[in-house]
Amino acid sequence: MAVTIQYLVVRNGIEKMAFTNKKEADAHDRLLDLAEHLDEVLADGPVSLNEADREALALYLAQNQALLSGPKKKPAKKTDKAAAKATDSGTDTAPDTSAETSNSDDDIQAVA
């Protein structure tokens, strides 16, 4: 017999999801916290929605929060920046060699 550890996300006494990874369970719990907060904001908003629609919209917004910040600008190529600086100032400059960081989103997969 195999022993499996499961992490349960429970809200108001109702089991929402089960995970095999604590990090994923915590991420889902934070998502539900955000959805709950958004539901409260929407309840005070100028548009009246029934409770089920408001909760569905709040969860959708929480799941797609990265899209709410608007479109991201594509970073210019380093050689383009250096060429533009050299052209504008009339002097040759070395290209910017500073390291760029990238944020990667973790995929969350639920085990039901």
C-alpha cells in the first residue's frame, strides 16, 4: 500500500481542491483569496451583478490577473539601443551588457 500526502484547500468548510504539492496548494489558496477580495470590490461597484455571476467574474479576473496590467512592451534589442545612443550623441558607446531578468509563471495542476 502506498502512502500519498495531499494538501487540501478548504474554504468555509468546503474542500475546494486537493494537491500533492504544498507550493501549488498555497498558490491556489492565494488565488482564492484574491478572488474573494475582487468579489467584495465588485459588490461595491456601479454595476449590479447577481452573486453567482459576480463570483464567477471575480474568479476569472483572479486567474487572469497578468492580463489586467495591460500589454507589455517588447524590450528593444541591445544593439538597437547602442546604435540609437551612438547616433544621438555622436559618439560610439558600448552596448548595455546588464543582465535582464525574466519572470516565469509556475503551472498549477490540480489532482482531484
